[in-house]
Amino acid sequence: MRKCQFTKLTIAFLGLSVLMLGMGLTAGCRKGPDRLVLGIVAPSSPANPGGLPREQSEELSQAIADALATGTRIEVFPFSTAAELIRALGAGHADIAICSAYTYVATHDASGAQVLFKTIIRGRDGTWSDIVALATGGPRSLEQLKGKTIGFSDPASPWGYLFPAAYLAENGVLTPEDLGRAVFLGDEQAALRAVLEGRLVATACSGEALALLTQSVPDAGALLAVIASTPPVPGTTVVVRAGLDSDLVDKIKLAIATAVSGGDGRKAWRAITGTDGVVEATDSDYEVIRKMVATLGLDIAVLAEQ
């Protein structure tokens, strides 16, 4: 029988800690179907070198295992980067993942990972961007925005630039030249204030940014108006790797939905993901991401690391 070889290269490739060595995740060392690995990208800190709250990760894994009711153990492992998680899913070193929507798209396109759920925050299963202008004297339609100066928050912001910029370009409002001359204000609140002060004709911001501004500028809701909104974009996503038996995938899906619906599993889920629960998702829910990447000429693998 061939022995498992733990080399420095293998360990570096997976970003493993002593914990992971004990989990046996290197190639050829995977245990049988009595064990499934749930991967999460969880940056570490001096106070939490493992990157995940241990108690909550144990509670979540046990809740999923109990709901699975097959005797299969669920072991949660924190990967330090999305690239490591993507490679692990593709190589079969991780079976399930809680990851960003960008990471799902990159993994699906690279190795055929299957999406199970998108998450819910405050009752919504996605985040959108609003295009905001002055309620009086400002443009009232996308058509009226053509040729005007539109502001954004930050070039790396999904809701303050990436998705609304792609949306405006797809609708013929912005040309590649316009995107090259984009004005960035640093953050969404500053961009909204620039519209209020007449320094910008319109700006793009997340769907909750205008409500947030009213906390400091009470009449902002009356002075500003949303003239268009982008399609909603999924946030944190639950996926399984390609190659898992379809019956097992169905059982995993039911087990996760059951585990996060109440009790310790729900509390652990909130602590780890910051979200309120899950709803079923399909790959078509992520087309908005693929369109954005194509329109702006970006690299999905690079976005996954943000």
C-alpha cells in the first residue's frame, strides 16, 4: 500500500496548519465516506490563529452531521485564501465550502462546483446598487444620464462601482471612455453628499446607503431619488465540489438547511458567516457576476481574493 507523503510543497500548497495535518487532507490521504471536509476562507489573527471561532465551528459541524444522520463526520477547516479553497475543491481535498459569490463562480468555472445555497441578510438574499440623483432638477431616467458625470465610491467596491458601472455600461449609459474617466469619492456617503451639493449629477451606491445617509442628513430621503437599481447579487454562498454522488449532495443540502434553521447550528452559522440563514440557489443567480466580469474586463480569480 502506498504511504501518504506530507512534503513541504504539499503543505505550502494547501496552506496547512498542524490541525490540517491531523485532518489528512493531502492528496491520497483522504479518508472514506465517513468524513466530509467543509472549507471556509477565514483570515486568521493573533488572537485567533486558526481563523475560525473553534466553539462555533464545532457546533456547526456537529449540527450538520446530526442532520445528515448517516454517521458521517463534518470537519470544518479554515483556508487562508480563496485560491487555496478553489484548488482544494477542484482536487477533492474539500467537499463543501462556504465562500463568496466570486469564489463560487471561479470554482464552478474551474472545476464544476455546484451551488446549493445563497445566504440571507435582513430578509434579503442579495445586495443591489442604486443610481441616485437629485429629486428636484436631476435626471429621472438612465437615458438622461448619458454624457453626464457619474460618481462612484471606490474602484474596488462591488456596490459602489463594479456592479453599477457594468450595469450602466450594459444599458448604454457609460462607454469605455466614460469608465476610464470615472470619478471616485472614496466612500458611498461622500459620493451621496457630492450629489446633494451639486458636484455630481448622480452616483452609484449600495441599496442601503441612502437610508444610512438619512441618519446624519434627515432630509436626504426627500432631496435624493433612486432612478434605477441593478439586479441583486448573491453574497456568501454554499457549494459542493464536483464529483460527489447526487444522493449525497441531496442529503448534504437537506442537512445544511436543517442545521442552520435553529438551535446551536443557527447560532454558530451566524457567528461564522454573519448571515441569517440560507435559501436555495442556482447557477443562473450568478450570471450578474459573469456579466460584470466580462463587461469590465476583470479576472474572477482576482476578485475572489478581495
